[in-house]
Amino acid sequence: MALVSTATVASSSCHCDLILFPTARRSWRGPRSRGGAGARLAVLDRAGTGGGLAVLERSGTGVAALERMGAAAAAARREEVVPAGNGRSSPYEVDSLIERLSNLPPRGSIARCLETARHRLTLQDFAAVYREFSRRGDWQRSLRLFKYMQRQSWCRPDEHIHAIVIGVLGRQGPALLDKCLEVFHDLPTESRTALSYTSLIAAYARNALHEEARALLDQMKAEGVAPTAATYNTVLAACARATDPPVPFDMLLGLFAEMRHDVSPSVRPDLTTYNTLLAAAAVRSLADQSEMLLRTMLEAGVSPDTVSYRHIVDAFASAGNLSRVAELFAEMAATGHTPDPSAYLGLMEAHTRVGATAEAVAVLRQMQADGCAPTAATYRVLLDLYGKQGRFDGVRELFREMRTSVPPDTATYNVLFRVFGDGGFFKEVVGLFHDMLQTGVEPDMLTCENVMAACGRGGLHEDAREVLQYMTREGMVPTADAYTGLVEALGHAAMYEEAYVAFNMMTEIGSLPTIETYNTLANAYAKGGLFQEAEAIFSRMTNNAGIQKNKDSFDALIEAYCQGAQLDDAVKAYMDMRKSRFNPDERSLEGVLNAYCIAGVIEESKEQFEELQSSVTVPSIMAYCMMLSLYARNDRWADAYDLLEEMKTNHASSTHQVIASLIKGEYDDSSNWQMVEYALENSTLEGCDYSLRFFNALLDVLWWFGQKDRAARVLDQAVKFGLFPELHRDTKLVWSLDVHRMSVGAALVAVSVWLNKLYDRLNGDEDLPQLASVFLYIHLSRRGEMEKSTITRGLPTAKVVYSFLNDTLSASFHFPKWNKGRIICLKSQLKKLQSAIDSSNGSATAGFVTMTNSRLPSPGSKIYTREVPVDNGTGHLPDEPFVEEKDAELLAL
């Protein structure tokens, strides 16, 4: 950490502002040979800016102060060098001279460059030339020009020019310090003032030679040249930053005492002096000395600034006594020296770094009590702290308080967007964005990116499109991050074509997709089992964009293969990830576990679950549900109940306990069901990606455990939360159900609920559509458009759903020729079903499927393994001829 930041100090004094590395002492009595300089450590100067008095110009006003030191000495010489009767040069002539000198070859003539304007140039013009060369770091041309001026009577350099050239050379590292000495000794002794001495001291201080800088100060005083505050500040900064060995703080206080007792007003300690000492005290954790310096500067009438307060807070924080800072601020307020808002802000940030929320809020209340009005930055610190701790009600309350006193700015809204976006309150982010526009606060690019990210995670594709339209209207070019949010939102809504179009639109406007964008689109495909499309997008990423897959890319492929029933490929993708030296995380291990569980291999699944247990503190609910479903489908009820009990007695997660009780049927009453709803709602705070996996796993285990009514209630909650928006799509022509993103158990729950709704509609007076359809699988063309699938009948979900429909409604549903991604029931079959329902009006049937909760089977029961486990997804459907549809029935579609 830099001890002193002169960039924010408004002072007439300044000092060296680079990291210093002490080396051997030098002699001041004459120039040293180049051999000695070559043995020094090289010091890299990355600043690259500034004009004359390079080390001093950092403070902005410091140059003006030092130039005034040599103004009187330079005035007479300037009058000599400017011929009588000639006017001053124009800025154009100075720029032209800089250009000619810049283009001058190594052996070119400087005299020729100056020939046309020599009688119009003043030393002030030459000073401007040196400043430009200093900005470029061109010390060679600076030195050549200086040597030329030495040989000329009409432009012989004065002390001001000497000081500037010393500054230029001093910026280039220890190797040119000998040159600095040569320039310094070229100046006659009687012409040397604090200006030239301070410039030379700054050159040595910049190169970590604090002992030499201190010795030059002593020589300066011995020769009768009075130092200034800038001189002392430069030496103080060099000594304060010395690290090998560090300069004792008492020695710094000695220099400070010399300044205080100097009779000259120009040597009085200023703000830079105190900030240098406060910084040194903070690095050394000297809280008492910081307090002493604060009191001293207040007594001297020097007001602390933001840098001063930060150093004071850092000193007490290092000493572990931040409470004393609050006391100091209270004492200052009582004596009429109320700290400014930046002081309280620094103290508040120190408390937030250690997570001390109560203490940070106490600083805000003290600030208000001391009569210092909080700023937007003050509230932002607390809003961010509350958000990181998950105290979102506190965020809302504090924001309401803020609006009554301080108008929120763009940065405040950006904090809120990030806090609520990370917390899962995606719709609230959109609401705040509209509030921001209504209050006249102008969003920036970060605002739009945060809102788009929230829309993406929450699947709010309509809101994402509105934000994108706003950006276009305002002339903002959407970035890759903004488009990634749109692609993610469309993907979560299963709008694959629109997501692909948005992805391609990025390239057209010049916002090239990043690896996050590719992964986001692949994740959208993965949720629908579109493994071929996921492979294609990663092939495009690698071959066209030159971007290699990362861990998230492999996770997306694993999920795509699992959902697409390519289980061997899923395991292979996991092995490829390991070969690529990516460490699998919980998501990766769950993906492989899902593949094993879908395949029905118990031993491999148990090994993978045990590896997951050893890798994380507590396996996720999805992992438990996968294993429970596997055990249930294979009638391993004893293992299932043991795992369920482990889940219920998990004291590290109350959500695990609630879900376990839900599966066992212990939370059916209204009061306990509220706990279930709360647990389900909390899952949505993680975003649609997590929620889809969560509800798929939970619905799967509820179905195989025979808890159909509870599964229907859970599915209803998922639909209310905005998940599976593609599930129901009804028109006059088609009543459809889309289960292509569901697990086998979740699909059976959805089909059962849909069949019962179909029963109610057939039992009413509603007009029948041309067909009823169950959408099982989607295949996209290369352009992203939907095509018919030729592999649907091999999918576990398709086989189980087809078998379930035939068992429930005989041969009413079938695979059509025109689209094998669906199972349909034609209008003629719907009429037969309607007639059958009308003929049985007196019966007590509530629907096609009885949705009740079965008693949990006892260990040893055989429910799914009594025959060939067709419902397990491992059996094969017999080849059934497709039903020939009448052209008239399908023509309307």
C-alpha cells in the first residue's frame, strides 16, 4: 500500500510518490563515474506522466509552488534572453519545435531546428518542450537540448530549466543519477535555491536513496540554502517508505520537529506532511502516534482530508481498536471539528471488512448525531454489507431510509441490482430498474448488464427484451454480458429459436460471444436434452472462435447427454473433463450421478454418491432424490429408508429435513405445508437453472414413492414460480403438454395432472380441438428451427409415458408419422373418450388417473421389479405400426 497518495492532496507541497528501494550512499561533492551507477539496482518507473520537476508535479499544485521558489532568480535571465522589441512565441511555434526535435535523427543538428524561431523563443517555451519530453520519457532528447542550451548565450538555462531536466533524468532510474548530479553542478552555486535542491532530492528519493536524500538536505542547510516544506516532504516520503531496513518512526518525527521549529513560514508542516506521517504510522500500526498527529494537525489549523482519515482508520484497525476512532470523531465534533463524510465512510468500510454489521450501522447513527449528513456512498457500503449477509429486508428498509434524505444515484442502484440479483429476487431487480427510470436516474452499462443478468437467471425473457430495447433507444451498444443474459432468459423459457437468433445477433453488432455466452446457450440446449445442438455450439466455439471448453462447458455436455439418454457419452464427457485437468465440483459429480441413476446401476451410483459426500459438506437435495428414486425403482426400500432418515436428521440443512418429511407424508396439513412451500420458494432464489434440476429430482422421487397427490401439489408450485412455461399450450386446434425438459417421474406427474384436466374438459361443453398432444422431444435444425425427431421412441421418458398413456386410455394415443417427437390423440379418439365419460355420469370417477398418496412400501416389497421394468426406462417398447391419420383431420393443423 502506498503510504501517501498525492493525487488527492490539495497542497502547495509534494513529494516522491513511487516505491523506493534503498541502496548505497553517494557523494554529493561531484559526479560519479558511470561504472558505480551501473552496479545499482534498476528501478522501474511506470508512471510515465508529468512535466518538469517530475517527482513534484504529482500533487498538481506542487509544481506551481516550486516554480514560485525560483521565479525571482529566473526573471532577470529571462529578460536577458528575450531580445528587445521581439514578441512572444505562439503555442503553434512551440508545438512545431517539439515536432521538429522529435523527428530529429541521432546526429541531427539542433541548431537548425531552432534557427527559424530562435529570436522568438523564451525559457518558458523551452520549459514546455521539456515537459512534453518528460511526459514521453524521452530523456535523450532532453539532455541533448540541455547541452545545446548550455553552449548558447541567448538561451542559457536558468535554475528553472535545470530543475526540470533533473526531474526528467531522475525518472529514468538509478543509472541516470550521475547525469542529474552533472546538471545540478552545472548550475552556479550562487544560483542554487530550494528549487534545484528539492528537484535533486526528489530524484534520489524516487530511486529509494533516502539516506542520500537526507544527506543532501543537511548539505543544503549547511550551504545556507533554506529548505521549504516541499523539500522536507520529499525527504519524509523517502524515509517513510524505506523497507530494508525501515526507518524508525522517531527519525520521521525528528524531521517533523525540524519543520515545526523552523522560523520560516514556508517550512510549516502542511497537509502533505501530516498525511505522510499518518501513512507511516498506519503501516507500523502505531495508533497512539496517529492520534497524536491528528490532534497536532487540528491545533495547527490543518484540516484532515479523505487520505488523512483513511490512514487514521487503518492505524487503529491494524491495532485492533476501531472503537477508539469513533470516540475520536465524537470528540472532534464536540470541539467544532466535525469530520467530513469520507471520515465516517472509511470507518464504516473498516467495520464491513470484518463483517461487523452492528458497528457499521452505529457509525451511520453517530454520523447523523454529529450533524454530518450521510452521502450516497455511505448508504452504499451498508446496502452492500446487508446484501452479502443475506439480510434483504434490511436492504429494503435502509434503501427506504436513504430515499428520505439522499437521492439514490446510479452507483446505488447498481449495488441494489447486484445484491437482489445475487439473492434471487429477479423480479424485484426489474421493478427497481423501472423505478430508476421513473425517478430520472440515468442507467449506465453496468446497470443494464446487472439487470440483464438477473433477467437471465430468473428466466424473465420479456423483461430482458425490454431492457435490450431501452439500450438500443439510448444508443448503447449491448455488450456480450448483456446478450448473455438475454440468451439465458430465452433458454430458461425453452425458446431455443429465439435464443439462437439472439446469439447470432451479437456477432452482427460487434459484441463477440464469450465463453460464458457459449456455455449459456449450451445449457439451454442441455435442459431439453438437445445434446447434438450442444455439441455443435461447442464445436463452433472451438473451431471458429478459438475458445477452449472449461469446466462449465463439460457440465453442460454431461447434462445434455443425461437428458438425451446418451448415458455413455455423459460419463465420457466427465472423463474428458478430468483429462483436461479441470477439478470436478458438486455440479459435475451430480451430473455423473444422474447418469448412473438413469441407467439404473446401483453400485456405481452408490460409489459416486459416496465420492460426492466426501467432496462437499452435505450433498444437495437433488443428489439425495436421485438415489432415492434409484432405490425405489429397484425396490431397494431398506436402503431408501436409511437414506431418507439420514436426510431427515441432517442438522446442517433445514431444507433437507423438510423435503424428507414431505416425502414421508408428514407435512400434508396446512400449517406444515407452509414450511414445504417456503422450502420450495427458497429453491427458486438460486435461479431457474438450479430450480429446474431441483423440481425434476423431487417430482421424480415423489412419483416412484407413490406420492402422486403431493407430487401434483409440488408441480403446481413449480408452475406458479414460472418454471416449465412451455408445459401447457392450448389453442383451438391443439391441446398440448410439453414434458421434454422433465425427468421421467416429473413427466408422469405432469401427464397425470393433464389427463385429469382433459377429463374435466371432455366432461364439459368445451369444443374439442383437432388433436391432443404430448410433446416429448425437440430436435433443432442447423438454423435453430424445430424439426421432427427420429429418436424419440428410444428415450426412457418417451417409452414410459407412452406405456403409461396406453395403460390409462388403451390405444387412444400413438406416435404420428409426421412428428415422432409427440404422442397424439386425434379428435375422433377424443370424441370416443367423451362419449365414454358421458355414458358413465353416475360413477364417482374424478378423472382418468387417481391422484392419491400411497402408503410407503415396507422393506422387501416388490412393486417395480415383479416383471420386466418397462416403467423403469430400461425395457423396450414393441414396434407398433403408426396409425394412419386422415388428411382431412390434419389439414387444419
